[in-house]
Amino acid sequence: MTDPTIEALASRKAEHLPGDYIQDGLLHCGACHSRKETWVELFGRRRKVACLCRCQSEKVRRQLEEMEARQRIEALERKRAAAVQDPAYRKWTFEGDDGANPRVMEALRRYCQKWPEMKKQNLGLYLYGGVGTGKTFAAACVANELTRQGVPVLMTSLVRMANALGWGEERAVFLRSLNAYDLLVLDDLGAQRGSDAMKEAVYQIVDSRYASGKPILVTTNLTWEQFCSPREEGDRRIYDRIREMTVAIQMGGPSRRHRLHEEKQSVAREMLWQK
């Protein structure tokens, strides 16, 4: 008595594609010239059954590797959720720019246009300037434009990511997972002032990215002097790595937050005191 499942599998015919041919009574692949059929002994009978040729086997192998990679990333999603970009960042694009820093924004547009070369050269960006000068907005414009192009990007607060690292092997796995992103955008460097443990976490994030050979984009309120001449050794290790990986761009102009505050105050005064 035969097993219906095995019998069904044994009865499956190999797909005959254009270019395929018969040799020695068996179907061969026209692309890789390996067999798509083989002989087996099954239930006391010699049967011709379908098998995978070399190119089909390679396709299956790639599909399995891609599936395993997706599963590994999905397994880290909950951990990464603590460090993903603020939903508000997704609305910030070059089209919404107010024109306060035209030369800088044009340079960032060109950075996105020339992304394949930027990635090849491992050329990142360091955006610095005072509070409210549009650093995070500019970084989000880059992140969203590259995402639109299909580039894997992660934008997050550096402190939030450091807090999400965990310990031991969990930390090592999380750091390796960041290399799935072609561009890592870390907002608000310098806000990690505090414990040695926090600085070590930030250093490991930056150092892991340095070792990956992939670009990084960093924003900070630090002055150029503070960045180039940090007082503490822990900061120096971090900043030296970033200087080697990035091109510095200063975000100038008055604070957007202050301007928006004044505009709201003006509107409110008109509404409250109008007769």
C-alpha cells in the first residue's frame, strides 16, 4: 500500500521551460544545464521524478536566506520600537522647507541625489548649530527622501537608542541589526551627558557603525569648539569617530522655534485684544 502524499510528490512533473532539453531520457535546464528530473527507486519501482536544477536550488537558497534575515529583524522590532523615529519626522520633506537655509538644503538635496557615491565613499554628515536652527528637520528631509528612493534608513534619537540597547549578547545582536540600514540618522548628539554607562552605550553605537563601513548622519547642538575639543575622554572617543566618518555642515540663522513662538504670540494678541 502506497502513501498518497509520497505518491503525489512522485507524480509531480518537472516544469518544461523554453530552452530546456531532454538528455539521457531526463529533462535538463536550458540555463544551468543540470537535471530537472532524476531516477529513484520508490515502492519497488524505478520512477522518474522532478528535482531542482542548480539555478532553482540557488533561487530557493536565496529565498530562505532572505526569509531568515526578515525573521531576525522582526524578532528585534519590539526592542527597536523604543528607538525608531518620531512619527512627526515622517512629514518633514524638502518640499516643506521654509527657505531659511537655502545653501545647506540644496547641499543636502545633492547628497540624496548622489547617494550611491556617498554610500560607496562611506560619507556621512554632521549637522551642527544652535537650538531651533532646523537640524532635525534637515536630517528628516534626508531620511525621508532616501526612504522614498528605497534606501533602508533608520532615524532616531541617540539617547533613546542608547537606552534601548540592553546588555550582553542582546546588545551585540541589536548593534549588528543596525547594519541592515544603509544610513543611520542619530539626532541630538551631546544630550547623552551623564553617566559613564550612557557614554559607553553611545560610543558602542558609533563605533559599531564605524566598523560597518556604512554612513551615519548626526545632529547636535554642540558648538564647533565643544565638538573639536571635548573636556572628557569619553566624549573625545565618540567625537573622534564621528569626525572621521562625516562632513560637517553648520545650520545657521535665527531659531525657528523663537520665530514660531513670536508668530503665535502675535496671533494670540490680535485675537484676545481685538474689539
